[in-house]
Amino acid sequence: MIKARPVTIKDIAKQLNISPSTVSRALRDHPDISPETKKAVNNLAKELDYHPNSIAQSLQKRRTNLIGVIVPEIKHDFFSAAISGIEEIAYRAGYAIIVSQSNENYEREVVNVRALLSNRVAGLLISISQSTANSDHFKLLERQKTPFVFFDRVCEDVNTSKVVVDDFDGAYTATEHLIKKGYQRIAHLAGPKHISISKKRLEGYKSALNENNMLFDERLVVYGGFNEEEGRLGFQRLFQLEQMPDAIFAVNDPVAIGAFEKIKEHGFKIPEDIALVGFSNNPVTRLIEPSLTTISQPAYEVGKRAAKLLIEQIKSGENFIPRKEVLKTELIIRNST
């Protein structure tokens, strides 16, 4: 059986006895083409089931209508919500998205950047992995003049647009809430030392202690990653201290959930023995018992803002001036405090 080849612009031009360039301009609604010709071309294109060759178009324009999205892990509620926001804006603007995940691995992130570049994406939206300490692959994007925007986790030394939440204020609010509830020995399960959100949340924690005349104790800060296992390991280190903390502020909800499991496993009661606060407001925080006090961050809106900035940059070209947008967080008080 011989497979029929795809219909081309030349096929439409031949049937209507006009030039291929006229067909191309008619399909793009060019003002130089008469309404009658546009109608004839579009009707025949529909009848013949014509679809533009996006690969050929991308070779001509050096860009596609695709936007690449790189996130650490799709399974995390924050990133899945951010991707939904990105897709909503991209769809409205006529773009499709390709999503890849680094799995919190720097080498995989580099591979993802290069793979998306080779597919001639129009631009990239990136949230870096927890192991990314080198920004050379992002400098490559700058040299190739590929538009890109960081969201949530960013590289501060790269001059491009960024969309983040107010991590400092969120951490400050979480810590101050614990202080006002009467807790005296507040620990912090921190993220990796070099990641922007970890730094800001640690600074917010320290500032709240300082402004409430409470001494900062380095032994109460445990650095780790961003997943549940890191929360379990972090609590085990706090458990080995001579004097246990009476409250914990975790860098995010997965870390808080990991700590939550270990606190229960050791027979402690929440919040009577140890209070606990997370950061993100993942859906699971409402379902556990006791429910988790957390900082809500607008993930969907972060995705939307990042996509809007990227599309603006794509359209503006080299005239675009990078911007940083900072969104507010909100304290959600539940039973764990």
C-alpha cells in the first residue's frame, strides 16, 4: 500500500493556478492578497487537509512556535501548577510547550537545555535544579540570543528576566508566627546553600529571630535538599542534639512532610512537643493530621507571569530589557502550630 504524501503549498497553487508565494501569503492573511483569493486558498487548504510544515518553517525562521520548559521535578505540586499557568498563556499566544525535568541533576539540566536549543524553541522557561552551581549553559543561551526566563529557582549571576515569590518575607512571616505562638527554640531545615530560594528563606528566618531578640543558633540549621527524604534526614540530625527544638520551619512542604513522618515515628506530638511549618501550600498539607501550617505561594500565577515575560521578550527581540517580578506569599495557619 502506497502512503499518500502530505499536501504542500505547491499543490494548492497548482489547483488554483496561482503562485506558491501567493498561497503562502494568503495563508498568513497578508494584506496584499485579495479577500477572494484568501477565501479560495483557505477553503482548498481545508478541503485537502493541508497542514503547515513546522520543521521547514523553523529552518527558515530559525525558530519554532515551541516554548521549552525545564523544571526540577514535575511531580511536585508547585511545578505542576506553574506549568499549567505557563501553558495557559502560551496557548493564548499561539505557542505550544515542551516540558522536561532535570530530576534535580545539573548534568541532565545541561542536556535538556541543549536538546531544546537543537529543536529551535522560540524561548525557554527554567527553574534550576538543586545541584546547579554553574551557569555556563545559560551563558550559552545568552550568546545565541535565545530568549529565556527563570522562575522560582534562579541564577542570580545571569542577566535575564526572573519571576519569584518573596521568599524572605514568607520565611520571616513563618518564623515570626512560631515566635508569637511562644516557641523558644526554633530550628530551620534549610535547602542547598547555593540556591537562591534557600538563601532568601534562611535570611528571613534569621531576621525574624534577630528582630524578636532571639539568638541565632547554627546548630539548629540543617542544610539539605528539597524532598521528603531530606526532611527525614534533617529531623534525625536535630533529634541527636542535646536539646531538641520545640518548633521547626522547613524550606518547603516536602521537607516538612519528611520531618513530620519522623516526628511521629519518634513518638512526639505535633504541635504539643514540636510545632512544624512548611512552605508552598501543597494539597497534602491539608490532608495530614494534624494539618500543616505553611506559606502559600501562587505557583499558577508564577507560571503565567514567567510565560508573559518570555513572550514579550520573543516579540521585542534585542530591545527587551530584563525585569524581575516578585509575588507575595500568604501564611496559612493550621493545626501543626
